[in-house]
Amino acid sequence: MTSIASGKFFRTLRIFILLAILIGVGMSAWTTKVRTTSWDYPLRVVVYPVNGDGSEASSQYIDSLEKETFKSIEEFMESEAKYYGLKLSNPFTIKLAPRVDNLPPEPPQDRNVFHIIWWSLKLRYWAYRVNTYDGPTGDIRAFVLYYDPATHKALAESLGLQKGLICVAKVFANRKMEEKNNIVIAHELLHTVGATDKYDLTTGQPIFPDGYSDPEKEPLYPQKEAEIMACRIPLSETEAKMPESLYDTVVGHKTAREIRWID
């Protein structure tokens, strides 16, 4: 009887500790959301380059990175914020950290809520442990995983978490692809401040009207630009293409509302 009672006690204790952790994380996430979408000050983004495939090509490319590599992200956010009348002229500032040598934990393959929560906690702990930035803590931590395009024709999905303000962007280690890389990074950064995807998860096609840069255009196709959270320029109902750079994208009205640039 004693062993049974002891087992029940420790099970209850584990559940209590887990609930306490989840409540603490939830409260922290809520306060962080309010703070980061008030737009009273620029959000500091620290970019952590990671050799995603362990290749020499990716390693050499990471060594060549500089803050200017990500300049178009700052310029894009500044331009779009100005369009929506945001009083803060530079909503995001980007800093570059030394490389990170460890890969982040892989997200679960299923949609099990507890698996996702556990992975999210592991990701935050991993991000805390691998911090290589010698400066003020970033409001948003962007881990950018680089892959050699000679051996990787397609990459797994990137992700951005509002709870934890962490994004993991998977991109190519190639100078000619830097502007397209910056589209992926900007997309994931906006996820961390509340923006949702505006494309069909099964087809990749932008969703009308929120995934269109100009849903009132006549004729509707082809669109000239991409909505940043759709990431593709609609050419027809079934066709779309990746923009060449952030200068070919816009923040749509629904996205602007989600990140509290407009009411």
C-alpha cells in the first residue's frame, strides 16, 4: 500500500510541476506578446548562423557573413511600417552573432499537443545554452541554418514561434540567393510577432484575398508582388512564383493587423 501511495504522490507531483511550468511559460508568453507588439521601441533581432548540413561550403559561407547581408530585412520592415503610419521608423534592428555549432531539436512529426509543447520547451532551452552573442539579449533570436545548394535542392520548412520569440530559418549558403534567403527570414520574424501564414499548406498557393498583395487588381492576375506571409506572387489561380527579393513583397492589411501595426 505504501509503494502505491508513494507512486501516486510522485505522479501527482510531476503533473503539478509540469502545470506550474506551463502556467509560467504562458504568463511569460502573454507579457512578451504585449511588450513586443506595442512598437514603442525597435525590436533587437540577433541572427545566429548555423551550419545546417555540416558542409565545408556552408562553413565558408558563414565565415563571409556580415551585418550588411541582412540589411534588406531592416529596409523592408522600415518601408512597410512607414506605409502603415507606424510612428516607430525602424521596427527591427539586426545584429549578427558568431556561429552556433549545434543543431536545434527537430520539431515533432505529429500534431500531438504535448509533443509540440515538449519540443517548444527543448528549443527554448537549446537557444539559451547555445547563445554566442556578446551583447544585450535579443528580443528575437533568429537561428539561420545554412545548406549547400549543390547537395540540397529543397529544404524542410522554417518556423517562427511567438511564444519564446525564436525563429529557425533554413536557407541556402550562396551569395546569389541572399535576397531570397532574406524573404524566408523576414517571414519567420513576422511569425514571432503574431503574423500567420497566408498560403495553402498543401499546395503552397497564396490564399485569396489575404495572401494577395493587391486583391482588388483588375485583372487579378498576374499579381506584381507577393504578400510576405504568402511568400509567392500569384500568377493564376493555380500558379505562383517566388519573388526575387524583399523589394518584390509587401505586408498585407491582415498581417499588419495581426502584428498590431494597424487596428
